[in-house]
Amino acid sequence: MQLDKFKEALELFRNQVINESKQNLRKIGKGGGTLENSIEGTEVKVTDRSLEFEIKMADYGVFQDKGVSGIKQKYNTPYSYTTKMPPPSKLDKWTVKKGIAPRDDKGRFISRKSLQFAIARSIFYKGIKPSLFFTKPFQKYAKGLPKELETAFALDTEALLAFVTKQQLNNK
């Protein structure tokens, strides 16, 4: 049985979640970068027993979405810093992109390594506030998915019955 409408409904769901997740990143000021560019969906695969697809993103996307509790500030998240702070070197490109270049009391620029360490330490203490950039659109579109899939499955079944009926009439 061909499940074209069913597959289309899943593709629409996947695309809506991806597009709105990217829009949410832009709204919170985290768009246009590696994380936004990494969000992509795989093709919907139809097998004898299932339909499946994946939505992929950079590894740290889950931490941006769900948040991370710091050692002083806590969030409702399964992730937390306990003894290790984030690696300061991972903040290098981000600080350059954001144009962060603070100065000391004498007006001299602070070294990039010092800046990265200070930001990493701040993240370690304060954590990362949950943005739910992915969770919200996923939940939003998942609520309507059962009805859309039910309708799509009915349309596919109707098309199959019409095809079988036509074949039977042609064979007589």
C-alpha cells in the first residue's frame, strides 16, 4: 500500500518544526550561526512496518534548548554543571562573532583567553537558561499530528480502494 499522503503529512510536520525552530533561534538572538545551520531533517523512510525520519542539529543544541543549571543558579532541566566548567576555547568564535571586546580600567583590551575564561566561568555559575527553541514547535505541531495522520491515512486508503476497484473492473 502506498502511503504518499501519510508521508507528506510527516514531511510537513518535520519541515514546520525545523523552520519554526530556526525562527525561534533568530528571535532569541542565536540565529545565523552554526546551530541554526546545523538543523536539518532526514528523508521520511517508508518501510513495511514503519515510517521514520530524524531531525538533527549540533550536539550543543539540546543544551541551548533544555538549558543547563549552573552551580549557583538552577533551572528545571536534566542537565547541570557540577565540577567542570565549559571549555573556554569553545567560546572563541562566538566572542569574535558577537564583537565582544571589553577593556580593563586603563582602557586596554582584555586578552581573548581571559575573556573566554570569564564567560565560561559565568556560564558555570549561572548556567544556560532554557530557550525551548526546538521543544515548543515540536510540541505545538505534534498536538495536531494525530489528526493530520488520520486524515492522510484515510486519503491513502481511499486512493488504494479506488485503484483496486478500477483494477477489478478492468479485469472483467
